[in-house]
Amino acid sequence: MRAAPVLAAALLLAGCLSAPAPRHEDGAPIVQAAVALIGTPYRFGGADAAGFDCSGLALYAHERQGLSIPRTAAAQQRAAQPVSAQRLAPGDLVFFSLHARGVDHVGVYAGGGRFVHAPRAGMAVAYGELRAGSYYARHLVSAGRFWQSPPGLASPR
């Protein structure tokens, strides 16, 4: 008799482990997660509510939607499905080269030429602008997407 509840619990747990991966029709939930963090302090290496660096913010916003992405801005750029500027959509990541030869900064595109990012030490998570001629527009390298990627590029948690 005691084996029945244990067996039932094991079957229930097995069903939870084999649940289908989340399907993402758009990146709006990723943007919402990032926007909710505006005002959170910058913290080098941070990826939680105590503080964020740029790639930690992108990681956290994706994890809230059940998506696992790489940790650093450069690794995120390499792993993301490339997106052209004409197809940029909310929830996409925008990658910048600010101080180095390669990608060293990332933000979550929010739409309307704005993105959410953790700028640098001494600043908080905020919006950035991509309007023509702006600092960030001049340093934009590429954009990429994880929320609607082909299999293998973004893995569900």
C-alpha cells in the first residue's frame, strides 16, 4: 500500500521533467523582465537583483523566460541567431564594441530605438538610445535573438 503513493509521486515528477520547452512567440516578456530592473545598480559580474553587469542583465532577463544563454556579451553574440537592423524586435540583444576590438557590451532591445542595459560602474540599469548618430548607434556591432532561435541556439532551462 505504501508503494502506491511513492510510485504516483515518481510518475508525477517524471512528467514534470519531460515538460515541453517554452515557446516564445515574441520577445516582449524578455523586455518586461529587463525594464523591471531599471534603477538596479551596476555590479561587475552581477547577474541578480543585487546588481547587474550588461551580460548578467541579458542573462537574467532570458532566464526569467526559461531560456539559457551564455554569460558574456561576446559569447552571447556568437551564440545568438543573427538579426539585421531592419528585423530588430523587442527582446533581441544588441551588441556593442565600446572599449575593445570585439564585443564588450550588450543590451536588451525594447523597441522604438531604445534598449535596456547596465551601462557601467557607478550607474544603474537604464534605457540607452540607438537613434542615428548617437554614441551607441556608432558603436553597434550586431544584433541577435534567442527567444525564437533554431534548435540548439537557445536551450530551455
